[in-house]
Amino acid sequence: MGKIVAGFTMSLDGFIADAHDEVGGIMRWYFSGDNEMPVSDGAMVFKVSPASAAILHERFNNTGAIVTGRRDFDVSKAWGGKSPLPAPIFIVTHRIPQEWAHADSPFTFVTDGVASAIEQARQVAGDKHITIGSSTTVQQALQAGLLDEIEIDLVPILLGSGVRLFDH
């Protein structure tokens, strides 16, 4: 059975996004190298260093499912209608967006909490890891004792305000 892992890029002052929910500043390292790394179906290509490519390749290939929150889903504009990694994605929410409430939706919406979302993700992840996204979902998983690891890619910038990973 895989681990339940949260992985984030974070600024030195603890932010994972700026005050406008933008991640460009802290995610710059995804686009500053020479090694091309297609993501999911190739709709996006990261350009990273050889060391970063090895780490990201391992993370992406070992992810069997993703669990994240509705706010992350909304801010990302539903990742253009497909999972950001080649893995099923479970969205923890109180309300299922009607435009995605159909059988062939690429997303599974879970309305009974993060523990249920993680359990559903376990059913499809097999021996691979479950990646937890969004600060609120990470906090809920921590409080429920469900998180095995937290991986932080610390970048040498200060944002001053925004979305903190450990705000609660």
C-alpha cells in the first residue's frame, strides 16, 4: 500500500500561493532548467534541472491518486478538464459543481469528508502513493492522522502574504 503524501513548493515565509492565489513566483523553478518534462498528456511541459527532473519524475510516476479540495479545483479552473497528473483525482467538497456532475466526469467529487476521499483514492491507487493537495485538505488529513509524509520544495523567496500551508 502506498503512502499518503502532501507535496508543495513553499516560500521561505511559509506561503504556497500569493495573495491572489497565484503560484508563478514560487513555481518558477518548474520552468528554469534545460530538461523538458511533459506533464500528464503533454498539455504542459516543465523545464527543470536534471536533479529536479529526477525528483519530479519519481513523484509523478509514484502517484496513484490525488485528493484535493474544491477551492483548489476552482482556482485551477478544473485543470482544463483533466487531472494535472496521470492519476484519478478526488475533490473534497460540500457542493458538486453541476457542470461536472455526470458519469464521464474526469473527477470524483466526495461530499463526506477527507477521510472518505482518501479511502476512495486508496481503492484506485493500488501500491502507489496518494498525493494530497490544497492547504485545507492537508490540514484536515493531518488532524485526522491520515498523512504519512509532507514533502516541501523550499524556494528562496519571500511572498509576505498569501496562502499558508500551515495556517491552522
